[in-house]
Amino acid sequence: MKKRVCILYTGGTIGMKPGPQGYAPEAGYLGRVMASMPDFSSPEMPGYVIREYAPLLDSSNMGPRHWLAIARDIADSYQDFDGFVVIHGTDTMAYTASALPFMLEGLAKPVVLTGSQIPLCRVRSDGRENLVTSLMVVAQTAIPEVCLCFGNRLLRGCRSTKVDAAGFQAFDSPNYPDLGHIGVAIRTHPELILPARPVSGLTVHPLSDARVGALRLFPGISAELVANVLRSPLQGLVLETYGMGNGPSNDADLMDVLAEACQRGVVIVNCTQCLRGTVDQGGYQAGSALARAGVVSGADMTAEAALTKMIYLFSLGLAPDDIRERMTRNLRGELTENHGRT
Ligand code: ASP
């Protein structure tokens, strides 16, 4: 039987048209372009329906309430389709791809995010290939995960990050292998994919207005600036540190500011600014000082995964210590647990 895919079209370059102020989305346009392209009506393709969001958005304008709308739409028509393709702008696609796995607990069907760097209306568009491949991934695989499919790569959503503003391979998964190989055939790597689950078990976790933020350390950053960021009502912070998770440990004022915030219940998670590798707060004195202040390790999570995970955990109404503990644990394949590391 032909597979059925639900396409949730949120916006992004793929369906945009050039206008007086640059590219902008236009309602109904993507569906018309797809209907005019033979690939999408080929017998090899699954059947699909398009649910277009209103308004269509440049993903720079998206946030937690849009992630929740996507999660709810998936849950509402979960039984009617074999999987979902979410068409999304590339700018914040990695955030949405990181948030959805936390919100969609017990997911048993593929949810594939895709988009393009050049709109479909342009001759060299990468949109056709990305969209065709994403539909095929849903039709041919039963990956029970939120994935990101772009530039012939299939990545775990909560491991993905945007690494190229203009290249066709715009995303990478620096700390986890690709979930599959997309060549002449689409082959998944079962040993890398989360275990299959019963289809009846999907639960959507709504997000609340968690007050979280991210701060990138830089040489010379002042204790005053950090104190201002950590002021109430901030509940959680992704601290983007150097190398293996190091910070300016000789700055006693800065360390005091961090320690005081942790004692007040602010959850501070250490993620490295490096694209690849893991935090080990025990590796250097400059890292262990952060641990002593109460900062917890984000291991090899991307900043996108750490931030969205924190929003999810605060939305569950957990106490700061529970959140700290879960931030260091693997919940959806977003981190490699650091056995023995801090
Ligand atoms: N600004 C666009 C967006 O994120 C970029 C893209 O789709 O590639 O919506």
C-alpha cells in the first residue's frame, strides 16, 4: 500500500518568492509549484497532503509556541499518516529539530525536517532534492525519530546544528554519526537509531514560558555582564565555554556570580563553543572551578539541544536539582553520557 505522508509547511526559503525587500513566503505558492513538478506525482512517491501554516514564517521568527503547534499537529493526525515532513526555514531548523524530540515522547514514526538554501522557484534550487528525499525517507524507513534531512544527509534532529549560511550541506551532526546513508539507495543504520516503540504511546509535552538563555564566554567578559544576565527571573542558562568546558577561573568575582546564581536555583549548563567534542569539567582547573560553582556539564550536546531540553524540563515543573540531574542524562539521544566525567 502506498505510504501516506503529512507535510507541515511552516515557511522558509524553499517556498519563498523574491520581493521588493528580499525573499518572503507567499501563501499557496509552494503547493502550486509542487503540483507542477512531475517528481511529486511519480508513482515512486508516497501520497502526501500539505498543511500550510498561516502566516508562513521565516524561521528567524519562530519560537517555542511554533514548536508546540507543530508537535500538536503531529499528534492530532498521528494515526492517519506513516510519517511527517516538516518544511522549515534553515535558520532555526536545528532548534525546532532539537525541541520536537523532547516534546514528542514515545514517537514511533518518522518526523523529518527539511527546507532549502535556494527557493524552489529558482533553477539551482536544492529544495526539490531535499523535499523528494525527505518524502522518500518517510516512505522507505520506519525511523521512530525526529530527523533532519538536508544536502543528502540524514541527521538526528537533536544532534544537528546549522554550519553553513549558504552551502547546500548546511547542517552537521558533529558528535553523532548520520542516521543513514543517502546515495543511490537510502540506507539507514539501525544500530544508531533509537529502538522502535509502540505506535499507541505518543504524548505531547507542552512548553511553558521558561525563562532560559544562552551566553557565549569571550576573553574579557565581566562579572557584571554575567550578573546582569543571571538576574531574576532567569531560570536557566546555557553557558558556552572554551574547549573542554573551561572558563576564566582566575576571575573570583565571576566565579562568585555563577556560584550565587546556582545557589539561588538558576540551572547553568556548560556547553563547549567547539563544534566537536565533549565537556569535561574535570579536565582543567579552569573547568573544575565551574563545577565547584555549581555549573553542570552539558557533555557533547549542541547548544540548541541544551537550550530546548532545558525549556522542556522547566515546563515539566521540576525542581532545579532534578533539572540539573536530567541535563546530564541522555533522554532522547541528545548526548553521550560521560561516564566518569563531570
Ligand atoms: N531565513 C530563512 C529561514 O530560516 C533561511 C532558509 O530557509 O534557508 O526561514
